[in-house]
Amino acid sequence: MKRSLAIFLSIFVLEASIALRAETDAEVRTRKDALDIAGAFSNDGFKIRDGHWCGVVKPHDHALVAVNLYAGNQYWFSAAAEEPAKKIAVSVYDETGKQLTTESYNNEEKAAAGFSPANSGQYFVSVDLVEGEGGTFCLVYSYK
Amino acid sequence: MGMIRLAKLGLLVLTAGVFAATGATDTGRLPADQLEKAVRSDAISIPTQGELFAALGKLEKTNWSGQYRGPMPVTYRNRAQIALNLGGLIADGFIAVEAKDSQQVKNIGSDIIKLAKALGVSERLLGRGNSINEFAQNNEWDTLQEELEATQNEVKSSMQSHADQDLVILVTLGGWIRGTQVVTAAIMQKYDERSAKVLRQPALVRFMQSRINEISPELRQEPLVKGVSEQLNGIEKLVSFPAGKTPTVDEVRKINEAVGKVMTEIESKDLPK
């Protein structure tokens, strides 16, 4: 049910965004893969936030996005990339730029980081290329 | 599919032990210039009301139905005011979902559609209204929350495709103001330090303010938008606690009064001149 909804939402978001900017096939595919990872957490009560961030991950570079999180919630940030990227990692930093300890899931071009903020406020999520060449990625997050 | 099954197994095992340990370890640091360059977007940098209410709701028993407000007009003529109220109304929808009140969800869903139509957004929203009614009828609360998020995003996407991009941030802002009004009221009713911590959001308010600064000068100079924007500067200061500091009851009250004042102006049929 959850996964069906996630897929439905991804299709809907795709349709809605066509009018703004035609998304690439790679972005659509990586978003679906990221939603698949996030869908695994749904069984544990995590809700997938209806929003995503797609971009290009490059060697020796952080793809960094700012998020605003609430103390008391638990979060998973799930990302998927596409060839020629072979392995990616997801990291979380606090508002001062300090890297935080997270639970991690890594499976080649798919990765996730789990985190429960002690303070509300701004955090930064980084998608990094560990192996391979630069490629398209997409990040989604879920919370409970 | 095999990967997904593996992921589920691995992740669920991990999840059990994840959240006990949240302490930061100084294993790396990003310089300020990189943080400054980080992508910031409405779609992922601004949390939904669902996230805010989830954080509050799990810490204490919140009297969500006690946060309802009376019926609001859906006959505004000023487009900026409609957008701000639409955001507030969507926040009300999340409140009704938290209260698990199907009739209230249906009423708000109907008002959302009316206000959205007044802005000329997609006819597809009518289908959303039907879905909201159906899910409310069947008490599908998690699905309803997702439907509300999707509705909010559909309204924004429709605005963007109709060259109403400037109104999008006003929908977001209206939702945040109403959400903050409700959360501060709930915390004041039953103060709890852990709950009060959700109010620290200086970067979020700063980001919304920066987005308002990007809208057209004409819209920015409209008295209502100008007034809300000016008051947002004061609200930013009120939610700028140092990391780790918990707002006192008095500080919570000050935030509640500030956002309440803005909300009153947003709702008023007599626009400021």
C-alpha cells in the first residue's frame, strides 16, 4: 500500500513538474529507486515526505542540500544514483558543518542515513560519490 | 526486487538500534562556504506541517481538536491573501488528521478546494477533494496525511505552471504561521521542555524571508504581504534560540502572540491599506 502510494506520488510529481522543467529519464529512475529504499522504512512507521531533490554527484565534490528538522522526530535520508556512479554515501551535518554519527545503509549506487536530531533547526545532507564517475542521483526523506 | 527485500531486512534490523545513539562525533566538518552554497528548495528544505505535528504529538498527548478555529471566509478577492489563507487551511487539515476527526477533515478539504479554485489552480484538485473525503470516511489517517501533502504540492505545482510562482511561497508561509500558532498554543496549554524544542527554526524563517524577497516588487509592496514580511523579521528573532536551549513558557507565549497577530491580519476581510 505504502509503496503503491509512493510510486503513485512519484508519477504525480513527475506529471506536475513537466510544466516547469522536463525531468530527465535518469532523474525519474533514480527517484523511483530512492523511493524504493524509503519504502522499506514505511514498515517501521516512517512516512515518506512528498518532495525530492535530484542532481548530479561528481568526484571529489559534495552534493549538499539544507533541510530543517525537528527534535523528537526520527529521519531517514535515502538516495539512489545511476551509472557511471557505482557507489554513493549519504552523510548528515549539523548547522555548524560538523558531521554527525548516523546509521547507514550502503548498497553500491544506493545509500541511506538514519538520524534523530537532538536539536531542532537546520541540517545539511550530503550525497557523495565513493566509486565511479559522476552521475545523476535523487534524494528523498522519511520521518516518524 | 531482491535488493529491496535485502534493504528492508537490513534497514529494519538497523532501525531498532539507530535512534538511541544520536550524539555527534566530530568525524568531519564542512567549511562555512560549502554550507552557504548548499541547495535550498521548497520541496525539501521546508518541512511539512505533518513533520512538525509528528514531533509534537509523540512527546505528549496533544489536544488537537482544541486547536480548531471557527469557519473562515473563502471569499477573499486578493490573491496574496487567498494564497496565505490556503496555506493556513492546509495546516488546519493536518490538525484535523491528528485529531482523527473525519467530519472536520471533510469540511476543511471542501474549503481548500474552494480557495484553490479561487486562484484558478488545476481542476485535478477536485479529484483530491474526493480522495480526502473518501479517506476521511474510512479513517485512513496516514493516507490522509499523505494526500494533504500531495494536495499542497499540487496547488503549488499548478501555481508554478500558471505563472503564479510568486504565490507559492505565500502558501508555504501561511501554513508555517498557522502551524506555529497551533503548536505554540498546545505547548502553552501543557508546557513540556522537549516539546518546546520544536520551535527553534531560525534558518527556516530566514529561508522563507529570502524567498519573499525574490517575489515581484508589486506583490511585495502589497500592504498585507509587506506587513507579514516585516513581522517575519521579528518572528525570526523569537525562534532563534541557541542550539540546546529550550524556550521558556514566556518565550513560547511571545512566539504565539507574534504569529497570532500575523494570522489575524491574514484572516481579516479588512486588508491593511
